[in-house]
Amino acid sequence: MCRGFSTAFPMDLATLFHPMRLLTLLLAALGSTAFWLAALPLPLLLGPMFACLIAALAGVPLKGVPPVSDAMRPVLGVAVGASLTPALFNQLQDMALSIALIPPFILLIALTGYPYFRKLWGFDHATSYYGAMPGGLQDMVIFGEEAGANVRALSLIHTTRVLIIVSAIPFIVTWFWGLSLTGPPGDPASAVPWHQALLMLVCGIIGWWGGVRADLFGAPILGPLIVAGVASMAGLLTVRPPAEAMLIAQFFLGIGIGVKYAGITMSEIRRVLTASIGHCILLAGLSLIFAEIVIQTGLAPPLEALIAFAPGGQAEMVLLALIAGVDMAYVVTHHLVRIVVVILGAPIAARWLR
């Protein structure tokens, strides 16, 4: 079995149930409870995220649960794949003009983000370049490390981007569209036929394993998405993962974002975190401009445009789209194009610039 897939399932139970991991789970549960009692949106995602963030900033040595967090990503991939139907191919032509806005969107992000980090905050060239790119966190950190960037700073920059965008969108959706985002994200497990549940499990495992073997970017999500999409197109898969699985996925995704701040120092807070927040403001402005272009030209409804052009994490944006009940094909296609353009184009542009 390939390395990236097998290492997601460690056999050391003592390591898995480390006291700091149990403390992290407890804090995350308290965060979810606080958000639920305050009637805030997405309590199982934002509650753990902010509880872990606050604890990390207070110096608590948090530990995530990578095996479970990694296993939640295929759930999202299967959920998206199950939403794809033959009508998607008819939609691609309608999306063409909107998709064509993605490359200039990324170019403007790079042209504003690079000088922001390089000139205003004094980061080195590689850190500024890969910190400005709105790609996947892991991919940008890997590319940056190979180019000699500050890996810790890169990780914090992209974690902060994901955290702020994932936090802001639910409140925007709640205030402007009146969506509560507190209802169950699907049917209960008891309503899912056993053969459909088994098929989704098979799609998730085969897709994840195959995606890692093929060295596919975002393999834990994109691999299951492809396999489940094929099954859905063929009429074999007719339901999404149950609500319980989606709720658990929210919880562990929230923990995964929050614990990345563990061990952060005061100097990192003053420089890296502050710079990251400013960069997110730049990103938000550009995202709103392009979303408004899409809305005014009638290429997509406002909610779809907003989520499609929000440069958050792939898993988190997929989850928000699923919960908000928007056009999954439109949103997922735009985020896939964004990630592909950044992953393929960033290293090439870096060599050209150098």
C-alpha cells in the first residue's frame, strides 16, 4: 500500500489517545457547545476551530487527530461526487465565461500579494511568492520549502487565509441570505439504504487509494469525488453520505485548522499573523470584485458566485457549498480550476521570475 494512504491509519493507540489529543477534543467539544448555545452558524465547524485557535494562542500544546481528519476528506469527496449528474456536461458550456475569470483572478492576487509580503513586511522572495498564491496549503508549503521559503511562516499564512475565509462566509451567508446553516446536512444514516452506504464506502476507499497512487493533488477529496462521480453518472450512486458523517467531518476539519496554530510565538503573532490578516483583506476585496462581475453579468447567482470565488481551502469550501445547498457543480468546478492553475502555474512562473 502506498505511503500517503497507509500512514493515515497508525496502529499505535497510545499515540492516538495522547492526553493532549484528548484535551484538544474536549476543547473542540466545548467550542461547538458554545457556538450552538449562542445560535451561531456552523457550530460543529467554527466552534472547534475557534476553541483550538484561542487555546493555541494561549500556549496550550494542542494535538490534532490526523488519522480521523484525513478520513473525513473522502466523505466530502463522495458527497460532491454523488451530487454530479449527466446535466453537468450541459452546464460546463454555461460556466465557460465564469471559469475564464479564474486565471486573471489568480494573477491579480499574485500581483498584489507578492509585493505586500515582500516590500511591506520584508519576507524573503520564496516566502512572499508562495504565501501570496491562493493554492492548497500543503502544496504551497511543499513548493515553498523546495524554493527555500520559511515553512513555518508559509503554514501560518495559508492557515490564517483558510481560517478567516471559512469563518467569514457563514456569517455573510447568514446575515445577507438568511440561511441558518444549522440544519442537518443530509438525511440521517437510518434513511440511507445499506447497499448505498457500502457503495459510498467503496468509492471513498478506492478513490483515496487511487488518488494517492496517481499522485493526484488533493487526493483524499478529488479521488473519491471522481469515483463517486462516475458511480453517480452511471446511476449507481443515488444518495449523499448521511448527516452524521457530514457533521463529524465538520468537527474534525475545524480542529485541523485550529491546531495548526499550536506553538505560535509572540513574534509570529506580531509579524506573520498580522501580515496574514492584512493579506486576507486584500483577498476579500479581489474576491468580491470578481464575484460582483459574475453576478452583474448574469453568469451565476450571488451565493454561488461568492463561494466559488472565495479562495479558501478545498475541503472547507466544498463543505460550505454542501451545507448552503448551492450548485455544487458550479462551485466545485471553479475551485478545482483555481487549484489546478495555481499548482501547475506557480512553479513555472517562479522559475521564469527567477
